[in-house]
Amino acid sequence: MSFAKKLFSAVRPTTLNQDGYPSYERSAEERYVQTLVTNTMGNTFYADGQSLLAEAEALHHEMAQRDPQFMARALVYARGEGYMRLQPLCGLAVLSAYRPDLFARIFLKVVQIPSDLSDFLTILQGMGRGEGGRAVKRQVNRFLAGVSEYWAVKYNGRGRGYSLGDAIATAHPKPADLKQQALYRYLRGQEANLSLLPQVHALEQLKQATSEAERLYWIETGKLPHEVVTGAVKPTKAIWEALIGQMPTFALLRHLNALERAGVLEDWNTLRAVTDRLTDQRALAKARILPFRFAKAFGQVKHPLLRDALRDAVEYTFSHLPDLEGRTAIFLDISGSMNGEYLQTGSVFALALYKKTAGDSLFWLFNTVAKDAMPSRKDSILSQAGGIRAGGGTDAGAPVRKLRQERRKVEQIVIITDEQQNAGSPFYKALKQYREKVNPNVKAFIVDVSPYRGAMVPQQDPGTFYIYGWSDTVLSYIAQSAKGYGSMVERIGAFDIDN
């Protein structure tokens, strides 16, 4: 009996997925990476946010005891490359109790902005850890030493649990000079010398301004962030116009609908400035925007030039990715449980992959049956993704069976799914039959965009690679793994947390 046959005959499902269908357990490391880069703590089709949070917290503690070094690397990866915030912050809070030394090494790589600090301290308190002790206070002090005026006006709003002022009261940092002393006093709500803090002074004047002209003067004089302005005064068309130039790319993307409703984009010069910003490739690379954000904005705006700019932005976002060599079958799960952000992300990923194969691929959609998506290399990713709809049950084996029945030989299979099979024959069984009948060397890449437990393939299978997350980096892993590089977990395990 061949190695492949022995492997398939020996491995049996070990657990059930969320829909009660037989599935497999992956390694603790894989489950941990999955939690970090897919679990947004919100309600999903199969589980509520509280259940997912409880599962995630248990896994954080398990990994802190099992392999804290891997945990530290995974936290840095998830925050920096996976574009996620809350789960890495939860993990950081847990790690502080087990390994204060590793916690100190990665703190500033995970807590990058004041809202991270606020959420971290809130999570710590929610865990019953209070203020976290001296090890935590030392790192909070390091962070507070770098707080700028800009951060002070942008992030010190109340209502997030811990404000910057609360953090100062908790850690008691020592100011380095008179300006920092004034900043700390202001953040604590105490009397401060605002002549040392011109941006803070502009904000306070904005709050008291009685005319639009005054407001515009203080917005421009203080270069005030849009979040602060829109929280302090009701934005008019003129105020939105004043804010556009200083909005980061991500903020601009999020507010396109508001700008369009306010009539700001009726001015040709303003519209051109906005579209130029959205298609600035350097700005896009720096902004690190999750793909589904573009799809969401695309569905909200109406102006044809804006929609064209968003189409171009997505093409640019994926243009730097390596080409995927070898004939590839791309399967996108369009079952009912994928509806919403999962489908938006999956559709963009699948179409980007299709274009990266230079057309040497199949792109099929599946629920309980598989069908050709009829993709185009010429049409934009967003336009094609917008036409894909979710519905029906899930038979993940269906596209592989169709591939075998039609005897189509491919070098790799990429399936984008939440892995919640509930009908038909198992994906793994279909994969075995395809390897036996068509191509014994085919590699399978499973892109899981959900936080659910239970996998379609056991970890013992050497020809299957699991890739988790919503960022464009997951597509890089597919191209690299297809060329023989290690698994996602192996590469995260080798991550250098000191660089």
C-alpha cells in the first residue's frame, strides 16, 4: 500500500464542526493563529461573540503555557501582518501574567496607538487583573513617553474604558520637559499651560467657536484630525472640504459615503483630489487596508469616478503579490454561512488569485454544487466580486469531485471557505480520490476566513496547507508555499520579534 493510501485509510475525523459534520482537529499552533487573525469577537453565522471570546481566551492561556515564544511571535504577526487588533491585545494581556519578559519585548509592537492601550487596559481589568502590576506599568510608561499632541487630541475621548488620562493616572509617568508636563496635565483634565500645546489650544477654541468661519480657522490652524472635529462640531460641507486633505487613506475610504451625501464631491477638483488619493499606490501600501473594506465602500458609493477609483485601488493592492505558477483550481464557498464580510473577502481573494495565475486556472463557486464563475482577467476584481451571492448548504467535496469526474489535472487546489461542511461527501475523501485517480502530487491550500473550530483535513496530510486571515498577506503565503516554502505556522514560528 502506498504512503498516500496508508495516510488516508488511517486518519479518521476526530471532532465535529459547528454544523455537526465530522471534521478534524488541527494543531494548537494553527488554532491559535486562526483565532488571532480571523476572530473579530463579533457574532457570526454559527456562534455568538461571547462564545467565540470564551474559546479564544482559553486558547490564549493554553498557548501561554504550551509555547509562550510562539505565542509572542504570533501576536506580533497578527497585529502587524494580519491587520487585527483585539485578539492580539487579549493575547498580550494573558502573556503578561505568564512571561513578563516576552510581554515587555513585544508590547510596543502590539500596542501601537492609544486606542490599543485603552483596549489593552480595559481587557486587563476585565480579566480581573486590575492595573496589571509593575511589569505592565513599566510598559505603559514607555508608551506614554511617546504620546504626542496629535495623539492627545485624537485619542483622549472618554467612553472607551481607559482614556490616555486614565493611563497616566494609573502609571504615573514622569514628564521629560515642561511641554510634556502640560500635555499630561491636560490629559488628566487639570489646568495646563496651553501656550505650550498649540494643537490642543486650537481644539479648545474650536469647541467654543460660534461661526463656521471661526471653526474653519481653528481646524486649519490646529491641523485637527477629522475624528476630533466631527466629534466636536456638526460637519458642514465646508468643514468636510477642510478635512479631506488631512484624512488618512483609510479614513477617506470609510467616509466616502458621508462625503458624497454632503455634496462635497460635486466639486470637480475635490473629486479628482479624492480619487487621486485613493489610487496612490504608496499610500495604499502604507494604509494596509483589509480587502473587504474596499468592497464595502464600493457597495455604498454611487459616483462612477469613485467606483472606478475603488476598482483601481484593489487592483493596485494586489499588484505586488507574486504570480501563482502552475495550473490552479480556485474554489470559493458561497454557502449561506459565508454571507457578508466572509464572502466579500473571499470573492476578492479568489479573483485576485485568478488574475495572478495569468489565466492558467479554474475559478468555481460552490455550495452543494459547483459551477464555473466565468471570471475575466480584464474586468475589475470589485466589479466581479460584487456579482457573487451567497446561499444554500455546504458540500466542500463537490468542486473536487467535479474536478475528478472531468479529469482536469491541476497542480494546486485553493479553496476559500469557513469550513462548515454540512452536506455531501467530505472534502478530504474527495481529495483522496482526486489524488488516486488524477494527480497524486496535487497540493491543497485551504484559506479559512472564519474562527470556527474543526478542519476539513487532518494535520498529518503533508500536501495540504492551511492559511488563515483576511489580509492580502494570505495570498503571498499561497504563492510561497506552492514553491516549497514552509507552512504559515512554521514561518510565524521563525518570526523575529526584535526587528
